[in-house]
Amino acid sequence: MAVSTLELKSFLLNHAGDMTNQWLSLRKKEEEKSVYSNQMPNRYVKEIKSRNLKLIKSIAENIGNGKDIDLESWGETVGKTRAKYESPIYRSMEQFKLFREIFWEYFSKFIEYWRFNRRYNGCTGII
């Protein structure tokens, strides 16, 4: 496995909490019932935070191994949670899109750091 692949895995795992917290900080008060509302009790927030961290870990662990990431079980869990709290499906889709943008923002940061490091230091040491 290439050094850059290992660095990407490490970068994503090291920033999983930051990505998740950034995503959760963007929640708003919602008029309709939604597990993603900033008005939800902390126990629900812990649940969605834990699930999101597991998603990031799953993605990071599968980078470069040639296997597909198992999003089916993750999606099933999201669906069951959404149904349990009577949250509209479109809210889950909106939140997934929002987090995907945050994830790609961090992925892009890694690429920038890696290119800078490679160009100016002539190596790909740990970022």
C-alpha cells in the first residue's frame, strides 16, 4: 500500500471528529419532527454522531484495498433510526448531502497538503 494511501487513511481518521462536529454544528431548528434538528436531546445527538464516525472509519479502512465500502448496512441503520424518530426521508438525504460536502472538503485539504509537502519537501512524510 502506498504511503499516500496510508496517510489519507490516517488523515481521515484523525479528522473524523472534526468533520462530524462541523456537520452537527450546521443543524437548525426544524418545525417538523426530525432526528437532525438542533432541538433533539443529547442522547439522539450521540447516536447520530457515533453512526457518522463509524461511516468515516469504514470509508478510511477500505481505501486502497480494492473492496467496496459496505454502505448497505449503514443505510439500513440510518433508515431505521429515521423511521424510529419519524424523521422525513428527505431530511436524511439533505443531511447526507451536507456531510458528503464536508467530507470532500477535508479530502481536498488532504490533497492540497500532500501536494504541498511533496513539492516543497521532496517527500511524503506524515502530514
